[in-house]
Amino acid sequence: MTLKSMAHALAVFRDLDNLCPAQTVQCFLFIASAQNDDIHMRNLQDQMGMVSSSTSRNVAYLSKHHRSGKPGLDLVETYYDPNDGRYKRVKLNTKGGQLKARLIDLIG
């Protein structure tokens, strides 16, 4: 991967939302790199080194609906862990999977 290919990959996020925070891009990349594009929210929080509220805020930005009813990027969806309903998991949706494939093509 070159810096130029990384710049092109970041431009993809800018095209989706020119105000997309770097933490939100990082959050997407951690989800997309997880096994089966699916990760426990707690594991995502640990990987990002953030508190749960920051992780939730970034996941909301990537979801269909962001805070205050604003539209999100609609790249991921959350669901309750079928093994323990107290916890949530997050996974790429179809649009998120397409973005992942596009980024892989750009980066190589």
C-alpha cells in the first residue's frame, strides 16, 4: 500500500460525507477487518481505545440513522448478540460490504 493509494481510499469517505471524522473511518476499518465483517461492540471499543460512548457515536455515524435523527452513512447495522442479549454486535450491511470491496481494490 502506498500513501497515494491511502489518500484515494480516504477520498472515498470524503465523497460519502466531507465532514466524516477520522475516528469514524477508523471504526469502519476495524469492523471491515473483523472476521465475517462482524464484531462485538466491546471488542470494537477495545481495538479503538475509546470509551463506549465514543464507540457508539462512531457506530451511529456509520449506521442508517445518526444522532438527532440525522441520516448516517448507512454502512453498518447493529443487533443484539444472540448468545447474550445484553450486548450488541455490529456488522457491515450490503452497502458497507461494497465499500469494503472498493477500498480493497483501491489499496491493493
